[in-house]
Amino acid sequence: MKIWVDADACPTVIKDILFRAAERTQVLVTFVANQNIHTPPSRYITSMRVKPGFDVADNEILRRLEPNDLVVTGDIPLAAEVINCGGHALNPRGELYTVENIRARLNMRDFMESLRSSGIQTGGPQPFGPKERMAFANQLDTHLQRQKNLTHYQGASANDFSMP
């Protein structure tokens, strides 16, 4: 499993959490953006700069994505594509997008976009704060532990679980 980060709009506090998680879990984390992303020196952390343009970073992530990889993104259409490709998607506010909830998130996104395009002020998301940071950290830890357990059990044989 690898972690891909749609890094152009990723909050700095979330990047910091991902830097620490990469070192702690020894999972490769790649930050993809159309600008330079400063990352600490680590064999588990890389950054990839792509050309500027609409969905260029998203398309690069999708091109490199493998089943069970995790993508950190607030981009709901990208999250839907990730799920369709067998990956997992987590937004920086700590919501894990799933097969069960992604359609509703897409519908709400489209509805809010249509309101904005008709001139209705919709406000926007709540300010990013400690609650969102904690929700992200908790969801990331839960996901990484679940993947670690899954990998451990996939490598085990039936004899590993038999009674003595």
C-alpha cells in the first residue's frame, strides 16, 4: 500500500501528520502537486511536481494508483475515481470516502455547485481547526492499522490459525 496526496490544496497540518505517519509506519507517501512541495528528508516521503493544468495532478495519481492505495484529497470527483479503481480515499477533514457514501457526496457537491453558479451564496466549509486535524489523524491511523492487519492475514496460511 502507498499513500498519494493531492497536495496543492492539502493543509500544512495534514502534511505534517502524513510526514510522521510515513516514518512511523514505513509506508511510502507521495505528494503530487503542480508546485514544489517541501518535504523532510526520508526514504518514505517523496514529492512529484506535475505541469500546471486542470486535473493534471489528479490524473497522475490515478495513473499510478494501485488497488488498496490510499489517496488523501478533498476533491470528491477524484475520490470517486479512486474508489472505482479499487483504492481508498480520505479527505483532509477525516472523512473516509466509501462505495456507500461517495455517490451522496458527489450529488451534494453538484447541487452546491449549481446553487453557486446561479448566484446563490452557499458560504463554504467550516474553518479548518483542531477537530478536523484530530479526525484526520484518527481516521488515518485506523486505516493504516486495518491495512496492516489485512496484509498480515493475507500472508498467513490456514495452519497459522489452527488450534493446537
